[in-house]
Amino acid sequence: MTAVQQRLFSDIAAAKTALDVTGFGHIDVADYLEREWPLYAPFADKDFVREIRAATTEIGKHQEAGPARTAAFANFHRRYWELYVGVGLIRRGLSLVPFASRASEGPDHIVTLGSKRVCIECICVGPGTSADRVPSYDDAKGDAVSVPDNELSLRLLAGIHEKTANQLPRWLKSGCVSTSDSVVIAINDRLADYAKTDYEPPRIARVLLGLGHLQVQWRTASEEPSQLFIESQSTRLKKSGSQVAANRFEDSSLAQVSAVLYNCIDAWNRAPMDACDFCLVSNPFAQSPTPVGWFPRSQEWYRDRSTTPERIAMRSHQMPL
């Protein structure tokens, strides 16, 4: 993109109609994106406008539920997530490198922190297509069902693996990312149903820190709880019987990743601009760690090894005064 495009949508009225998926007209997705576009435009890649316009057109064209509409929403959401992360970085006062000033290949966003670079790659994971796919709400047929926590966990792990096993080695080889850069994966799983059914510590922290579910030990004599703790769970089980590591931030096996940033928002369900809506999990074994508090207005989950026994803790990072 050689010059900043003045408008994101060539026909704002048509975009508003297409993106009014609620039918009530009170979710101003198109207006919101148009307002944010001047801020984000210098940092968007050359295909951003074309692809988000095409996805919007497809959403408007396919009004009935089906594969075409699902694909259109997925394409739109992936581009929206890039914008949401980029705008979030800018509004937090971070120095984002304009697209024209960086290599066209490489991560979606690059932040400079003094002499340090933080490379941020965005990914959206959907429900998947294998035997381990996340079931849809429709599959429940109105019945109460258990949250598919294992399936959602596997999708998050698959997204992280896709970026670290496939893209990151190519970038390191080409030189657009160096071993001195901090690498952050910004992951969103809103395309999978049940993504919002979470609790603390959040699922993304559990699959990186080797954590399972909350457990309660109960005294039968007094009928009172004696201990509350989180079980250890270092793997997630696939239906094939194979195990997937769910503790990659507990050793140096994923040292090339400095942190994972998570949010399950979408364009129709987004947080206020000043919300503390991102979850951050930093890798204590990273070869190039991110500074503590580098991403304001986030909740950072980590294993506190200064206590006996160790505990899972959260610290909230606010905007500097």
C-alpha cells in the first residue's frame, strides 16, 4: 500500500447492511471499523482492504446459514482480529512499525521497545475438521451439555503449533525475524463455539502452564472443603489416543516464543477501548523475553515459583500514569 487509503469501505451503506447480522441495526460494526481505519491504515498490509471488503460482500451475499456464510465470517474475523490487535497496541501507547517501513514478509505487527523488537503474529482458530473438532451449539439440540474444554484446548495448541512449526522457522531463515526479537503469538478462538465458556485461570494459561481443572478436597466428617487446588495436566488427549503437550511454557521446548496474547472477542462482541480485555501468558524460558508490563491493560498469568508450594498467579498491567 503506497498511500493511506482514505476509506476502508467503498460503499459504507452496503457494508453496514451486510454486517448488520443481528437484524436490529444497533451493532455498528462497519461504522466502528471505518472510524478505526485512519489509525490502523499505515500498519495494514497491502491485501487488507481488498480482503476485508471481499469478506464483507460475501457475508451480505450469503444470508442463509451454510458453508459459504461460515467461510465469509471466518475470513472477515481473521482480518478484524489483526486490526483489533493493531489498534490495541497503538491505543496502549506502543510504537508500531508502519508496513511501508518493514519487510513485506513476516509477522503481522512489529513493536519497538527502545532497541528491542517485539514481533506479533495473529491467528484465529476455528472449530477444526478432525475427530477432535469443537462441536457446534447446534449439535446440542437445545440440551445441556458439558463444555468441550479438551477440544477447545487442542484447537489453541494447534494454532500455536502452526505458527511455531511452520511460519516462524521460515522467518528466522529469511532474516525478517531474528533470534534477538521477542516473538508473541496473538491467538483468538472466537470462531469456535463455546470459546467464551471459560474460567480462571483461563484456558490459554492452562494449556501452556500444564494445568488442568480446579479441584476441591472435601472433609466428609465436617462436610467442609479442606483444600482448593488446580490439578496438573501436562498433556491433552486426542481421540486417536495420541498426546499433545500442554506445558510448553514449563521448559525450554518453546523458547523461541516469548509470550502468547489471547482474546476471544469478535466484531459484534468487543470490549470498550479502555478495557483490560487481553490475557497474556509469558514464557519464563524464552530466549528473548518480553519486559514485564510491556502490554498495558492486560491480565498476565504465570506460575509463581517464589512461594511454597508454587501457585498460579495473575498480575494486572495498567496504563502508565
